[in-house]
Amino acid sequence: MKNIEKFCREKAIKYKKNELLAHYTTLRIGGRAELVAFPEEDNVLELVEVIKNEGLPYYVIGAGSNLLIRDEGFKGVIINTRKMNKISSYEDNCYYVSSGVMLSGFLSFMAEKKLSGMEGLAGIPGTIGGAVKGNAGSFGYEIKDCIDEVEVITDKMEIRVLKKQDITFQYRSSGLPESWIIRKARLRLKEDVDNQVVGRMKEFLKKKRNTQPLKERSAGCVFKNPKEQSAGYLIENAGLKGCKTGDIMVSLLHANYFINLGRGRASDFLRLVDIVKDKVLKISGIELELEIKIL
């Protein structure tokens, strides 16, 4: 770990030791990491090489949405992408967007530029990198529809540029290996010819606020929607709204959200996952699949 700290000091990369990871997730749950580093786009590859040379595990976190970190924490290095936050023009209506750029921030940028194509993603927490990795979508929009290419760091420490057709986008998945790091994406948008992009964003956000607990501590949707029916409907139909384990509760507003009421632990969350999966399977015969990642 000392060599990693030395490298961070030499490259002026901010880092924190023995850091509580609950500070870095939207659930506000998670034990400590040995070290959290905040590289920029230009030095993240070198940082990963140093970490790998030390034989330590690492994991990349953006805004920490869609993520549950165990109470035991992480014995290794967490790479936080908040300093990877550049937006640069490529050509008309096309931009390179670094993986650490907040999705909400880029949507505001789009609105200012009067650009359309991603407004259905309004209200989704997280970063561009996370949105690409999980093919974020809502209201008939998916981020894959705006992607030209994605620049990644592979597990062989190679920088590769993948065209959209090289990526196997599916529902809530890019198909990219979990060990690959997204550096940036090239997004192609459209002119807002009817001057309605801000109105559409506001309408989508209003719908989300009325149906989802956006102001609560959650990781977003816990389960993927099965083909047969939405996960939220299946959980509600099983009579599980308001079901609690410790300080983790199935949301009364949207049953596919688990809320941290204040002192929730990962162990509580995982017990509630098992309770919900078992009850839904018993009632509907459908086995729910997790959408959130567990570290």
C-alpha cells in the first residue's frame, strides 16, 4: 500500500486511508476500504497498473448508486471517478464525456445546449460510466441509443475504443466485463427542434418523484424487471410493501426500492432481499434477479 500512496503523492492524486465507504454510496451503507483514490482520466491507467503490481484488489465506484457494499468493507483500493469529469466537443451535437460526469449534470448541459436524446434518464442517479455499464434507461430511453463509442481500460491494461456495434447492449447491461474500466464515452445527440427537451425532462422527473422515493436513501431498483411483470408489481402483489429487516424497509411508494431508514446495514439489506425473493417466488412462481451490484 505504501507504493500506491507514494505514486498518488507523486502524481498529485488525492487519496484517503481507512475510509468509510458508506460516504460513497446512495444507500449510505458500507464498511471501510484500505484506501480510496481519486484519479483523473489521464492517470487512472497508471494507478491501476501500480495497484495490480502490488497484488491488491481494486473496484471502481462512481456516484455509488445501484451498489451495496458489505459491512466488512473492502480490503483493497477503491477508485472513485469523481475527478474524471470532463465534457469536450467532438463535432456538432456529439461530445466526449468522461465516466465520472454525473448523469444529472450532463442532462443539464444538454438542456442548455438544446440537445435531445437522453431526457428520459432524468432523475436517474449516478455517473455516465455507471449509466453506460448498466445501460441505464427509463420511459423508453436507453443510453445505448446515444452512444457512438466507449473508451475502456481492459484487464490486460490496454486502452481500447469500442464502437457501439462492438458492445452487446441488453436490458440493464452493456455486456462489458466487470473488470473493465470505462474512461469515457462519445455520445451523439439530436437538436431539440421542437424546443421541448426541458419540458420533457421536467415531466419525466415529475412522474419519477410521484412514483419513486427519490429523496430517500436507496440504491435505486433492487431487482431487474422480469419479462412477465415488473418487479415492483410482483413485490407489492406479494404483500411486501413496508416489510422491514433492521433499518431496511421495502418502500411504501415503490416496492422495488429498499430504503435505509437511518442505521441500515448490508446484512439487513441482504436478508430482506432473500425474504422478498422467497415470497415472490412462492406467490408468483417468478424468481427475481438482482439489478444492484454487491461489493
